[in-house]
Amino acid sequence: MTDKLASDATVVIVGAGLGGVRAAENLRTGGHEGPIIMIGAESHPPYDRPPLSKNALTDAADRVDLKPDEFFTDSSIDLRTGERVASIDPTAKTVSVTRGDGSSYGQSYDALVLATGLLPRPFPGAEDVDGVFTIRTVEDAQRLREAAGEAKKAVVIGAGFIGCETAASLHTLGLDVTLVEPAPTPLAQAVGTTIGDLVTRQHLEKGVAVRAGTGVDEIRVDGGKAVGVTLSGGEVVDADLVVVGIGSTPVVDYLEGSGIELASREVGGGIACNEVGATSADGVYALGDVANWRDHGGAQRRAEHWNHTVEQAAIVASAMLGTDHAVVPAVPYFWSDQYDLKIQMLGWPKADDDVHVISDDGHKWVAYFSRDGMLTAVAGAGKVGAVMKMRPKLVTPTPIEDVLPD
């Protein structure tokens, strides 16, 4: 059990995103009076990332800041943007920080929170090719939106949630879009092919070409610029721009040599934590997409969900402050805006779960997931109420037969 944080202790938060902001906010509202220093690699104040593949593309919207500027001043949070933590020394309790101008300094801490998130995987060999995009930052979204304004055809490689959202957004902008996915359907790896078929139907109805069950052998380049892709079956798809959405990796490079334990790839990678976010190093916690928490059954899990990060920030702050907090993980919740539908996922779906489509009018639908006869998750498109009313059934073990319609 980590000692309770002294009221005047210095807390350093690495990562100026949702997790870092919520951790700082919870520490202040929980009564911590000591310095809180938040270090972010980007030059912007903390902003929300989910809109980057949605309205940030279609509406030319500015970034969605998580807090107004005065929040950090009023809360006495020392926000340092455009700075990157290069290394950590848990024994000396210091972090080495590199500024945007290349200079560096050391910052001591009494407690450290790691919330560094993910980096998108690049397509091998195309990292510096003009016309090839990934989406993580607001600048990424801005560059893609500008390129889309001059393009007619786009290929999106990878039909996970980010890929599907980006395909929908580019189609909304008027581009001819081809969505490529090596799995049998979009989202198959996350939620299985039954839901994947429903999502495929939605894209096809809008006019997006879906090439599932095939990969991309190469991104075709002419004069240093992407001009299309060659699929694994030999088909050539022309494009003015290519978006790569083939997954992300936890940002942990700065931990090399620190001795802080990392989780294995088999359980999702990232920083290994206990059930309240404490790492193997004294006084060091991790949360959000980069963190791999132990659940109450002893299994390690790394979840990439907005609400999961919010809940973890509250638990970490409570553990640091030594206050009571019911450490009950929230039911994971995720939503994806595609065209005119909000697709929602509630619970713990697995690709090999049994899937029961409860309703489907050809456009909107609801489905339940089960494993070994027990309800595990609920998904829906355009059915917010029908999905959210099932949350209580996921809090406690519920036999699938109890919720299936007669």
C-alpha cells in the first residue's frame, strides 16, 4: 500500500490529455494543496481526441479543449506544454524533461502520474510519404482536412473504430472512399463479424467501397506522393490520399532503464499497474490508454475507452490521497459516430462471443453479447436508450436467457 500523499507534496503528471487533466482535477477537489505540474508534449492546452476523426474533419472545427485556460490558473496547476519527458529515475524521484527548443531540465517529484496515451502505428515504409496520414493530434486532423479539400479519392487502411469514423467523415466531405480491412469485416477483431456485417451494411449503403478480407501489400508512390494502394490480391485502388488506421502502441519509450514494469503484449502491453493504478515503482501511478490495470479477478487489462480513463483518474487520485473510493471499475462504454448514427458499445465484448441481434430495422439495431450463458456486452446503432438501459444488467452477473426477448 502506497503511503498517503503529504498535503504539500509535489505531483508531476506526464501527459496533458484527458487522463492527466482529470487526475489533476480530482487531486485538487480531493484537497491536495501541494504543487501539481502537468507536462504535455504538444504545444496546445489539453484537448479531447475523439472528435479528431469525426467533426474535426467534417466541420473544420477547432480543437475541443478539455478545460478553459483559467482552470489551470484557478486550480494552481502548472501546465507546461511543448515539453517532453525523456526519462524517469524512480530512485531519485526525478524526471528529465526536454523543451521544444532542445534544452532540458530535471524535475523532482513526490508522486508521479503517467498518462502518455498511444501513438498510431505507421504503415511500414510510408512514414514520410506525402499524402499518407495517421490521426492522433489536432494538426493531423487539420492536415487531413486540408488535403481532403483538394482530393477526390481516398483509401482508409484499417477498419477499426478510427478507420470507420474516418471513412465516414471523408465520404461526408464528398470523397470517393475505399475502406480496406484484412479481417472478414470491419470491427471484426473488436466485436466479431455479426456486428461487423451490420457496420459494413451501413458503409455500403452510403456508397463507401469495403474491401474486407484483404490487406494492403504496398502504398503506391509517384513523385514522392501516395497515388493509391495495391491490395494483397493484386487489385490496385487509386487514391489522392491514404489514411492509415492499423492500431496504436502505448507510449512507454521514456521508461527505458527506469525499472518500471511493463505488461506483456499478450495482455495488451503498456504499463503494468495494480487495481488502483500503482506501478512497480514507489509513488508512480499510470492511467488511461497507456496503463494496464489488474482487475479484481487478478487479470491484467488495458482498455482504450474515454469513460475508463475518467474512472481511473478518480481511483488514482483517491489512492494517492488515501481517501475512501469504491474501487469498482465502471462498465466500459464506447461510442462511435458514423454518418447519422451513434454506434454504442457497453460492457466487455469479445470477438468470439455469441451475438444475439435483438432488433434490426435495416438501419438501426441492438445486439446482446454472451459468453458461457452470461451477458457480457450490449451494442446498438441509433438506439441510445435501448443500450443504456442495459447498464444495470452488466453491473452484476446476468444470464443471457433473462434478457432475451420471448
